[in-house]
Amino acid sequence: MSHAWLSSPILAQLNSGVIVIDDEYQIHYLNAFIERHASVQLSEVQGKSIFSVFADLPEAWLKRKLMSVLDLNTPAFSSWEQRQYIFKLPHLRPITSSSQYMAQNCSMLPLVSDQTDQPLICILIEDATDAFVYQQHLSKTLIELERANRQDGLTKVLNRRYWEEQLKQEIHRAQRYHHPLSLILFDLDKFKDLNDKYGHLGGDFVLIQLASFISSLLRDSDLFGRYGGEEFGIILPDTGLEGAVEVAERICQAVAEYPMLFNQQTIRASISMGVAELLPKQHLLHDDVIRCADMALYNAKRAGRNRVCSYLAGETEYQKKVN
Amino acid sequence: MSTLGFSEEQRDCLQEIINVAMGLASDKLARFLNTFVHLQVPSIALVGASHIPAEFENRYQDTEAALVSQGFFGNEGVRGEAIVLYQMENAHKISALLGYEVGDVSEIEMLTDISSILTTTFLNGLADQIENSLSYSAPRVLSSVKGDMSSLLRNTSFHWEHALKVDISYQLVDHSFNCDMILLIPGEAVTNIQRILDRILEDY
């Protein structure tokens, strides 16, 4: 018993597109899926060139694919991952999906016909929109995860681990290309007093506000991270000591003049800053530069806070004298 | 190397079929690419799939390599997965030959196209001779990164018992292009192929 009669109802029900063309790109057949999605009727497009019916097709690209099918008698494929769609068709989830057109996996298969010697190609179009949407969600999530992995949860600046990694890389780069590099370490003055006066929420508020304010004062290439508690670090690539001190002075002054409104109260804060430049011969490890900047920061604290101190070459101990 | 239960006659028969398939493929490719294609007699080996990663570790070490997989299945339980391995510098060569221009298509698409053409022309020729016909899955790039080739192969070939390793070397006029093709074949499919080989041998 022949099952040939089944082909027609199955093709009509099939949730994939089927288009048959010949070696002159003329349409011999297309199924209901294509008729509905592309708003065409087989009776109207039969015998017409596929490139005139579907005007948006990437013609040169598709012809090359089709030629390989005809010449080699082998299938050719196209995946949504490389080319989101070949046929510009709307898809079935216009509401819940972010993409406008149906993502497609297409197979181009050589067909043997009993009725004619003319070579035919069957183009199968499968809707891959769901996979496309999942992939988009996944990519977005991965980007967010990556960001979360390098961000400090509270202040949104770089976290310590990532910041130190960046410092190592920047030092490496500066040494290789003989570029200057400077580091600023700073600390919120009397943070404990702020916490006592405004509560921990107030303290956190100040950290968040200042981190965001200081970020806005920096260049894109500067790397701003939270070193711990109320201590932060800024890596300044391609910047010598003089330039770094200038930046620090500007930040220090701007912070002192920056009022923050918390629960109808104006909070003013100040910071103490230590600046050190990478000295290629002395600073072999990133810890060495941090230690120098930390020494300068300590001196700024001892000198009365709300100021910038820079590390002087040869300095090995914290300044003993208190101003 | 174990014979994996293939008799000498079966092995000879398979080598002959592969030689002819390769000849057919090179003829088609030459006409398609409009250039003379010289194909060496492919060296084939049947190996346990677990041997595959170590074997390619050296050859693709320190080079940018790519690995493309394509499934195939036919009648009488013939099925498996074809993996084509390239050094990327070789892949760039053939892309120019296929008429791609820089920026025209993505590197991945270029790779899947080349692999699909190589795999399906060869396997179609093979299927013809055993009076079979094959269907193919879309080719998929498993990796195109430096290094991690062997661990990827290890993960890929782990579930497969047998591998038919075919070394292919295409020499085109003014170009030379090398790649390796591995046909990974699961256990019961190998038995099915042996049955087909026996039938062919009987006919002689």
C-alpha cells in the first residue's frame, strides 16, 4: 500500500518551512508554513525566482550555498548562530521574545525527481527562535555574572581581588613598555565617628555616595577599587607621580566640598590620600607599590588628615613626627 | 594497534571503499573549485576512540586549531559522527578558494561550510559504494581556540567505542591544504558495517 497520499497533509501540518526550487532558482513548491508566515500563495509564486519573491534574501551568499548543493550533490547548512535568519519571517512569540524575526536553522538538500531531469533543491527552514532567546538570556546572564564577579557589592567599584589582579597586569604592562604608573590609596577620615553618629546605614550611605562621586572624577582608564572597609585604591596607568598628586589633590578637595544628604541631615566627609609611583627597580611586586602608597597614606593621616601625601623615593619608614 | 575484530579481508575491503570514495570526492571538489586536486591515498586506521586524543595532541600543539563535528546516519544501522580537524592557517587558505571574501561570512560559518563539503562529498561517495544513503546533521564547530584540543577530543570521543581515522591531505594547484578526518563510530554500528563488508566480499 502506498503512503504517498500522506505527504501532502503532513507537509501542510509541518511546523517547519519547506521550499523547493530548481537550478534556476525558480520556486516549484512551498508548504503552508511558508505561505502563512510570508503571506504568499503557492499558486501565485510558482515559477517565479525565489529572489524576486523573497526580496530580502542574501542573494550572493545563498547562491554560493545552492551552487555547492547542485555541483556536489551534497547538503548545505546554515545555523542561526552564524546567520540569525535567511528568510525574513515573523515568529510565533512576538510578545515574549526580544527578537523581531524568526531565528532559523536551514538545510539545503539535493532532491532527485522522478518526473524531470532538472536538479531540484529542497530548502528546509526550522524555527530556532526559542534556542535564540535562551542563548540571549544566557549571554546576558554571563555578562552580569562576570560583572558581579569583579564588583564590590556595596559600592559597585571593583572588588579587592579583581582590583589587585588589574594592578598586577598594569604593573606588568608599565614595565614592559616603560610607561609610568601611579597608585593612590585613600581612606575615609574618622569613619568610625560617622558610623557612631549616623548608624551603619549612614556609614554605608557615605561609602556608596563617595565611591560614585569619585568615580565620576576619574578617567576611563583609571581603575578604582575598594581595598577593604573604608579604604580604596585607584590605579592610574600612564601617569607619573606629579600627575597622580594633581589628581589626588583635586579629588581630596572635591570630596571635602561635597555635601551628602542622609535622612534630612547633611553629612560632610573628608579623605586622606597616599600617592606612590611605580619605581621599576625597587618595586618588583604589586605589594611593594601598595606598601609605598600605604606609607604615604599613613603620613597623610599623621599630618592631620584631609590631605594628600606622596611617597618619596628612599623612604623606608613611616614618618615618625606628628605635625 | 588492535584490529578491533576486523578480519584482514574486511580491512582491505574498507580501505578500498575509502580509496574510491576519496577519489570521487576529489573529482567533485576539483570541478567545484575549478582547480586540479591531487589527493593522496588516505591512510586509514581503526582505533579505539580512547586513543584519539593523545594521537592528535602533538600534531595540533601550539597551533590555532579548529574542530568541526557533523553527525551522519543511513540505512542498515550505519551511523556515526565525522570530526574534521584543521590548523586554522590551512582553513584560511581554502576559504579563499571557496570564494569567500574577508568580512563576507564569519569564520565559524566558513569552517562549517568547508567541513560540510569535505565530509559529505566523501561520505556520499562511501555510501554509494555500499548501496546506502546518508543523512547529515548540521555541522557544528566544537572549538576554534588555541590549546585545549585534546581535552575537547577526550570529551567528544569518550562515549564512542571505535574510531575510523582517515588522514586526508589535499593538494591543490597553488595551494596545499591538510586536515584530518575522524569518523567516530559506536560499537553496534561497527558490527553493522562489518556485516555490510562481508556482503560485499561475498559478491566478489
